[in-house]
Amino acid sequence: MKYQDSSEIKFELSVGEVAKRSGVAVSALHFYEQKGLISSSRNNGNQRVYARHVLRRIALIKTAQTLGIPLAEIKKALENLPKDSIATRADWQKLSEKWKKELNNRIEKLTALRDQLTFCIGCGCLSIENCRLRNPLDELGEKDSGAILLK
């Protein structure tokens, strides 16, 4: 394993280098940047370059996506992390605790959904009045009558 002294460490990475090191396509990097999840700057040749710490942000984005966390929630979480430096262990801990709570809530809802699914498949109705999945506790009926979902 070769080690580099501080004079050899590269602090800015090209979009291709970030893509290679993160395992994320260049188009995905551009998409993340467009959505405000990561940021870049331009070098003297007007080429896009990224700070090294963007690799951790990308790893977080990909992990969160694997967990089923929507990009909007990922963006909100990233807004609480330092933009121009590496996040601290405390930053990551705070973020992971928040997501654990959200994931546990999602697991509870999915478990309930799974358990109710058998009922609906068994009856085959999926009716607006009776369906526990489509209209739990007749919530739609409480709002109004008619084509509520099309408003």
C-alpha cells in the first residue's frame, strides 16, 4: 500500500474521478448537483471539480436511497451537514438517529400493510367503502363525496 505525503494529495477531483471512486455515473453526479445534494466548482480550464469530501456525501446519498429514503428527505438531511468540509462523527450520528426513527415508522406501516393485504386479496373488492388499504377507516368518505382523488 502506497502512502502519499501531503504535497501529493489531490484536494479537487474531476467529475470522472468522482464517478470512478464513488461508483456513481457522471450523469447521476450531474443530477445530484442539479437537485442541490452536492456541489462543484470550476477550475481554470472551466472544468467541473469536486472537493474530496463530496465522496462521503455521495456515499450517504446512495446508502439512503438503498434504504428507500426519498431524495427530498436526503436533501433536507444534507442541509444540516457542513457543505465545505467533512461531516463529523456527531453529525453522522444525529442524522442516522433521525433516519432510524423514520425507518422504524416505515417498517411498522409496511408490516401493517402486509398483514392487511391478505384481507383485501381474500375479498377481492378493493372497494372505496371497505378497503383497509385504499381507504383506511373510510378517511376519504370523511373528506367529501364523489371523485375526491381527482381534485
